[in-house]
Amino acid sequence: MVAPFVTAGETVHHIDVLHAVLEHEGCQGRAETMGVDYLGETVESLQAELSALDPAAIAQLNRQTVQALLPPGGSRNGLDCALWDLQAKQTAGGISALTGITMAPLHTLYTLSLDDPDAMARRAHEVPDLKRLKLKLSAQAPLDCLQAIREARPDAQLVIDANGSWTPELVMAAGDSLARYEVALLEQPLSAGQDDVLEKLGYPVPLCADESCQSSADLEALADRYDAINIKLDKCGGLTDALVIREWCQQNEKLIMVGNMLGSSLAMAPALVVAQGADFVDLDGPMWQQSDVEPSLHIDRGCIQPPLNRLWG
């Protein structure tokens, strides 16, 4: 990492990832996964899960069978996205032809790590070309941080990610201030499983489910609690289920955020498919890496170009 990535729940200095590679008739499909750390997934646990698969099942692997073979999470994400890449490379027109989704450049949010108000405001001021900022805020003086950042960057779109660290009392008390400082979205204010108080709340700022929504199986239970869903491939188990969530959000008039668990350009590339037309794109993982895969995504002032076919898709 180019700097510590600090949230309300953890500080990340480096990440371990797993690359999935599938070969068929001279073509190769690739993907990157790291799993869901707050659910206990590690590269080692993903390797063990994949190693335990029946060789006969692997021989019949496709995008449909992998959904039944593995639960949502990092292992399925790796196989699913590698299968999409493999099929895309065997298809004229690539991933756009397979999905019917036209790939276009997208502007990503840039994350400001949790820190004191002055430090966060200073960092916001240091990146004037990045117009969309995601603020990692805990329950400790979040409004002081927000005020300092808004004063430093009156031009920026601001999204707050509490990573489930706030209390119901803080959520209720903060609403008017969030609206006053023109916060575009409040992500996962309460911990997963403790967010029933958000039911039909009518909050002044749109509320987004992250940790509360792992896969498409969680959507119906959250429909009256959240205005937006954060889709992450590692959580839901790959592009296949991510597209299901995307369609559900469109049909149910929910805002769409497409996020990441950190990672290289290879991890972000399939997420760019789901992110087409999304309300919030949070795919700044490569911007936090000291090194990246080659070829990598071209990112300039927060604008991400579609991936080259040699990278993915």
C-alpha cells in the first residue's frame, strides 16, 4: 500500500490476493480475489476451499455450475470472473457482447482514510483533481471531520462510509448536518444485523448497505432499510451475482454503488462492467497499490478507462 488504509474497523498496510487462472483450447481466463476479511476469509482459506473441490465438478465448470458449487465469497468470485474472462476472450466483441453492456470511462471515488479532522482536510486539499471523495469516518467526531473536509473541498462530492461503527443515536443526530454539508450518501452507518431501526426511516441523506448486503439473497430483507446497495464482487461471489443485484436495484429504484475490497487492476476490471451506469463508483483500489499488474487500468484524475482485452474481458 502507498499509505495505511484506515477504517473504523481496521488498518491495512498490505493485502494478499489470489489469482485464478483457467485455460481452455489455448485461451486463458484470469481473475483476482482476496475474499471478505470481516467474514474470516483469507488467501489461505480460499486456497483450501478451492483445493477441496471435486475434480469431476471442476471438469464441468461453467458460469452456471459455479453458482451451485460454491457459496458467495472470494473463492466463487475468482472462478466466476475467470470464467467470464475466458468466455469473453473466446467471443467476438468480448465482455460487452456477452453482457450487452457497453464499456465507457467512469469516474471513481477516492477514499480518505480515517484520521483527525485536520489531517483528513489536508489530504482532501492535496487532491484537487479528484472530485469525488469517500470519507472513512468512525463514531469519534465524525461531524468535525466532515466540516473540515467540506470547508477544504467545497467543490467535491462527499460520501461517508462508517463501516458499521455508528450508533443509532448518532445516526439520528447527524442527519441534518449531513444534509447541510451536502453528503451524497451515508454507507453502512450501523453494523450488519443491527440495522432494523433504519426500516422506513425517511433519512435526509440516502443510506447505502455494504456489510449488510453480501449477495442477491439479502436484497429483499433490506428493501425498506436502504436507498442504495454497494455491490462488491468478493462479497457476492463474482460478476454473475453482481449483475443480478444490479438488475434488482434498477427494477426497485435503488441507487447503485460498485465498490472494492482493495486490489489490483485485475480485481477492478470485472467490477467496471457492473459499474456502467452506477450512481457511485468506488474502484480506487489500484490507486492505493505500490505496484499493479500489467497491463493495468489507465486512471487519470479519478477517471478509469475500460480495461484492455489483454487485462480482462
